[in-house]
Amino acid sequence: MVAILLKVMVYITALGMLGVEMTSFIAILGAAGLAVGLALSGTLQNFAGGVMILFFKPYKVGDVIEAQGYTGAVKEIQIFVTILTTPDNKTVLIPNGPLATGSMINYSTQETRRVDWEFGISYGDDVDKAYEALNKLIAADERILKDPAPFMALKTLADSSVNIVVRVWVKAPDYWGVFFKMNEDVYKTFGDAGLSFPFPQMDVHVSKEA
């Protein structure tokens, strides 16, 4: 592009030195350049975004990111687009312009992640038994880190349930494995501990006039 631009400048200068009137030609050339620039504005934005991504490196090949409504592993970073591979093995091409200027989540920059759950028990159930059952499940999973220590507390008194929040820390690759395993274990063991899962319910009082 630089070579072509320099050649055009040389040709225009040479013709001007030969006495050819170049004012109108330069005006036409400028208008054409403006039209081309407007037509390629999106492409140029993606080019600039690609340069910024390659320079500042907010993510690299192999990182798992979430951006523009897609989540996947970065397969390739090109000058105009970034190529992602989704968990269900689809290939997604995202323009670099929005990636460079929009919000993005990079799941691969930290070694650990926090896993959050919220479990509901029925009103009248023993909260201490729920804590005990959850602590046993946490202690049984070696993937859950001891530091930072696991946290649990009664979060809300909802319309139909008493909700307990549980937060633990794991190594980033173990996140989904721990998340799904805890859900399964809670479903299997809460009944044995005398705890029940509440269903949405509403009390209706009907009064009759005498």
C-alpha cells in the first residue's frame, strides 16, 4: 500500500513538472479516496482492532474468552478477525474492531476461580443439618481448595424456600467439573439428611360473608 501510494505521488509530481494541469485530477482522486475510505471504514476498524489486540495482548491463542455473545477457546488471531472454537465444536469468527473496543471476559488469566451455588431448603428444615451436609460434600471433593476457605451462609428468606449460598475456590480447569458434581451430590444426599427441596407455593385464604 505504501509502495502504491508513493508511485502515485511520483506520477502526479512528474506530470505536474511536465506542465499537465493536475488540480482537477487531484480533486477527483481525493474524492475517490474518500469514497473508498468510507466503504472500507468497517474493515479499517477491524484492522486497527487487530493491531491493538496483537500489540496489547488482552488474550492469546488457547485462552477461553467470552465476547460479543460467544464463549470459546481462541483458535487463531488474524489481523481482521479472531477465530473461536465453542464448547460444542463450532467455529466462530468475531471481527477485531468490536473485540478491541467492547467488553470481554478472559477466563484463562487467573489460576483459580470461585464456584457459586444457591441451594433452597423448605421452611421448617434444620439449617444446621444443611450446613453439615454441605461441609461433608465439600470435604469429600479433593478439587476444592482449602485456601481460600469455603464459605456458606443463609442468603435469603424467599417466598417458598430458605436459600443457602455456597462459595468455594478451585483451579480454573476444575470449575465445571466441581460445579456439576456438587449439584448432583446435593440432590442425592439432602433427602437422607432430612432436608427437602421446596416447590413454589401460595397460600389462598377464602372468606365467606355471613
